[in-house]
Amino acid sequence: MEHYHMNLTLKVWKQKNKNERGRFETYQVKNISSEMSFLEMFDVLNEQLIAEGKEPIAFDHDCREGICGMCSMYINGRAHGPWHHTTTCQLHMREYKDGDTIVVEPWRANAFPVIKDLVVDRQSFDRIIQAGGYISVNTGNAVDANALPIEKHAADESFASAACIGCGACVAACPNASAMLFVSAKVSHLALLPQGDPERKIRVVNMIEQMDKEGFGSCTNIGACEAECPKGISIENIARLNREYLGAVLDGGSQNAI
Amino acid sequence: MSWKNYFSTSVGKKLQMSLTGLFLILFLIVHCYINAQIFYNDGGERFKEAAHFMGTNAVIRTIELGLFGFLILHIVQGLMLWSKNRSKRTVKYAVSAGNATSKWYSRSMALLGTLILLFLIVHLKAFWGPNRYSQTFGAGELDLFTMMRDEFQNIVYVVIYVLGCLSLAWHLVHGFFSAFQTLGLGMNKYKGMIKTVGIAFSIIVPFIFALMPIAFYLGWIS
């Protein structure tokens, strides 16, 4: 692929803190290599701002290899930019041409308040996990591998749901700011395995209750979450979540005392 | 978990939309079948017979009450969910994804639903309302066939009906699949089938409905 350099105009959301109203600031960056990642381009911009004595732009990032789920940038109307199945760090500047204008916003959802600039608070996800996204196991010796037979298909499905990195792109992309894809992935990866089975009913009830409490919207099945998910989590999981939840209310058994 | 708690959560409210929506889909099949009797072009004989049954049978009239209940629940819950969902993102995006990640009609269910509601008001006022009024307070059943024929000589009504059917078609394209997805049946095994049947349904039923005013207007049915 041809290597080239470009000059870009960036419109970036600047917001001092959770309470202040934010605004867009326009920046010019020059001589950006097409081989840089989107975050490296931001590094160049921040270096430039520091050299000019200005405050750099705050943005979340950690692994820069597509697995940490921190880089929450909404780029030209798309969560993590226009590429399929990528996070922002995996988006490369060869997507853009010289002279392009790029608008960068934080995830926007009331359940994800802006901490500063492009950094949002995603602790609402943590609280949903705390409500039920775990299995209760007494400590003791590690169980032998393969002691518990698990059907291959269920293991694969569970693994595919467990690929969710909790980045929040699903919420960011959803017109209702719904967290159903996230919650469904977390419910699915445990519900499909025998280890998760004993608590599956109370889990789904508690996680959905917490999801509603955190102020996420409801799912209207439009599929924007699935289209933007960097890990390709399918909305099939949302169907499973709905089944699990219906199962929890239909069941009159021991876990029903919720 | 109690049913009351279940139906008050976001997932439970969606199930209300799904179940009432599926009931309305069943209603559309019956309504379409009955009205399609006009295409026999027999001066409305078969249609009148069917309409008489639907308008006077005690079981049907009881189900009609349920239909209104579900219709109102579908409308009220739908609008409440729409307004609640909108409130979840107070600061809007400056640039939106548009049609890159989702279909316009799936994002416009509340708008399409409202258009259908407006159409329904016109529609009920033209046929169902006067007929039930006459049945209850006046001279018994009205001749709905003649009323249709007269009504659809007016191009304005024909256009309103065709637009109503178009709104219904787009509402159904998303609604049909969405209802099953909310019921938990959107897994890949069934997804293709549900979407195919849904699209076929969304085209065929509104098309037959739209054909009725057009047929009267163009004099295909006398």
C-alpha cells in the first residue's frame, strides 16, 4: 500500500469536567503519516499542543492492540471510526486523505457521563457486572481440566460472547443508548456453560434490573450495536437474553424468590 | 420474579410491544382476508356476508374489545418507550451514523406508527365508527360496500389510504422481525426465515389493502 502524508482539520470535543458544558475545538495537524494509527495521530496533536503551551486533549487508551476497550472515540458519526470490527487504535490514517476534516466526539449517553474531553465514565458497566456477571465458586483445589463435559457448539458460542471487551461502542452507536448487546454478551457467555447454569435466572434478573437503574435505554432491535461492535458480538445474544429473562419469570422454581 | 416486576422492566415493556404487535399482525391477516372478498367483484355479496359476521358475531365483538385494548397498549407503550429512549442521550451527537449502521425504517418506528395512527383515525371515522354507531343507536348495520365505493371516488381518500398502507408496510418490515427477536427467537437458525416471511408479509398485506381504494377509484370493482 502506498505510503503518504496528509494535513488534517480535527474538530474535537473539549469538556473540562462532568458538569461543564463542552464545545468543539478545531485543530490543524500536519504531515500525518498514512501508516499511523488514529491514536498516534492524536499523540502527534497532543505533542504539538504541549509544545504550544496548550492543554492536551484527554482521551482513554491502554493496550493499543484492540483488546482493552478503552479508546472510546466517536469519529465522524461512527463508534471507533468507519472500519468494521476495529477499535480506535486499530483504525489507521490510510482511511483518510489530505485535507479531510474529522469530527471526534466522546461516547454520548447519560449512563456514560463525560469525565473530561473524550474520556467517559463507564462504571455503569462495572455495576452491571457486579449485579450478576460472575459465578459463585467456593475456593479450593483447581478442578481438572475437562472434568466437566461441555458441548463444542456451546463452548464456541460462549467464547464468542466472552470476546466482549466492554468498550461501550454498542451503547454509543444505539439511538436509545441501550446496553442490551453488552448485557446479552455477558449473560450469554455464562448461561451457555455448566458453571454459569445454577445462577442463570437470578443473574439475568439482577443484571437487567441494574441496567435499567443505570439509565440505559431499551432495545429496539435496529442492529447498530452489532454493526459497530469491534468484537463482532451478534444480536443473537440479545435474543438469548430475552429468552433467559422470559425463562426467569416463567420458572416457578427455587431461584424465583427474587 | 413476578409478572408485574417483569413487565415493568425495559425488557418486559418490549415484550408488551412484541406480543401486542403480533396480535395486530394476526388482526391484519383477518382484516385483509375479509376485505379482499370485494375482489370477487360480485357487487359486494361475499364481502357483505363476511362483514356482517365480523360485525355481529359475539365472539368476534369480544375479541374486538381485546383488539382495541392491545392497540391502545401498543400505541401508548410505544410512544412512552420512544420518549424514554430519547431521554437517555441528553447531549446529541454532532455527526450521526445515518444509514451506515442501521436501516432508516428501524429507527423511525415511532414516526411510522404515528402516521399509521393518523391514518387509523381517518379510517375508523369513515367506516367502523358510523357502522357501530348505527348498530347501537340507529338503523342497524350500514352497507359498508357502498360506503367504500362512494368514499374511494375521492382521490384525496385514495391517496391517504395508499400513504397509510405505505407507512404500515415500512412499520411491518422492522416490526415483524423485531417482535420475534424480542420474544427471543432471533437466533441465526430462524433469523433468515423470520426476515423473509416478514418482508413478504410487509409487502403482500399492505399491497392488498392499498389495492382496494385504487380498484374502487379506477372502477375495477363496481
